[in-house]
Amino acid sequence: MRLTINLATRTYINNRVVNLALAGVGIVLAVILAFLVSGLWADAGTVRKLSGDISAMEGKERAVTQPVDPKAYQTMLDTVRFANGVIERKTVNWLLLLDRFESVVPDGVALTSIKPDPRNQEIKVSGIALDFGRIRKLIETMESAPGFSDVFLTSQAETRGADNRKSMTFTFSCKVAVK
């Protein structure tokens, strides 16, 4: 018997296994494709719904939005300026005020109360000192310091502390430039 076919050089492919593998891959890809298409379909429905909602809101906005009357706008701006001016006049810059007092209060004097009066732009100050000379020094220092004006001593009284020491309580008013 004489063989003319060389079986060692021929490649053998099991077509049944290859066909089953290709069919399995095709089924998996078909399932993935179906899942993606259903997601796209749902997203397209959401886009259509949101587009309708946006159109409805834009229609409501157009119905509500009206042009602003320039005269009414100017009146509103004037009212806002007036309110801001009132707020600014009633506002006290406490840091600057306390800094100014700190620079003029001598040793032996303690300020116990600072009350701003926005109506007449005055500040009423109460305190305690070891003796009247220190009160006089405080008043003179404030009169010569920049930023203080109209410094008037309104009351003074001699008191005794818990340890029976003599001291002086006082009250004065002044105007302070805190801007």
C-alpha cells in the first residue's frame, strides 16, 4: 500500500468544538447587546421626559418674569442706600474704639463701662481710679489725644473697697472718631 498523504503536516481542527465556542461567544455578545440597547432605550425615555420638564419650566419662567421698571428699581436702590446708611451710623467699630482708649488710659485707672449713644455720637464711660489725680490725667490725655473731643467729667465719688482702701469712681462723656 502506498500512502500519498502525509498526516503529520496536515492540521486537524475539531470543527464541532470551534462551532460550539463561537456559538457561546455569540450568545454572550447578544445578551450584552440586548442589555445595552435596553439601557439606551430607558435613557432616551428619561431624556424625553426631562426635556418636557425643562420646556414647562421655561414657559412658567417666561410667564412670571417681567421687565423691571427703572423707576421702581431706582426707588429700591435709594431705600437700600438709606438702610445701609442707618446701619453704618449705628455701628461702632469696637476694636478701634478700645484701641484708642487703651492708648490714653493711665496706670491706676480702670474703665468699667463703655456705652455708645448713636443719637448724639457720644460715648459714656464709667470707671474707677486710685485717686483724683489719675482721673485728671486721663481727662487731660484724652483732650490732647487725636480722635477724642468734647471730654466732660459728669460725676465723681469717693468709695472704699472691700479692703477698706480709698478709690474714686467716675463717669465722663466724650466724642470719639472711630471711622
